[in-house]
Amino acid sequence: MHVDIARAEWEAANEALEREARDRTRYERLLDQVEAVTAELRKRVGQTFTVAELVRAYDGAEPWARGTVAEHAPAAGWSRDLSLVTGAAFHQYARGAVDYEP
């Protein structure tokens, strides 16, 4: 996957997450799921990484993100939000990349 495409997907997911803030209960549940994916991402990618390395992790993220959310942040309907949660987690984590540029 190209870096620009991945970053666009991550940004769109983060914007969708922020639109959910009007429903506080749902938003908090989504934030818990984002945190679970971010914690797993931290284990898989580490603290020092490039955006390109993060994109490679994103390419194979669906299976492990699904398992992570199911295990650590289960909630009714979580599977329909998996793409949003995963993209938002990557968007937020990307800010820590050594080569991050807004």
C-alpha cells in the first residue's frame, strides 16, 4: 500500500471517530477499542519507527486488530467499527514516527 493512500485512510477514520463524539457512550467504547489496537500496535511496531514501517504493519493489521478488539474491548457491534478503530489507531500512532510530517 502506498503511504499517501494509507495516511488518507487513517485520517478519514480519525475524522469519523471524532464525529462519533456526539454519542458519549459509543464514543468512549470506540476510544477503548482504539486504545486496545494502539497497545497492540506498540508491541508490534515498537517506539521507533517510520511511516513506511507503519504502513507495512497496516497492510496486515485486520486479523490481529480483529482479535485484539474482540479480546480486550468487546462490545456489541464492534466488528462493524473495526475499520474505523484500526484506522484511527494508526492515525494517532503515526504522529510518533521519526519521519512524521503533518
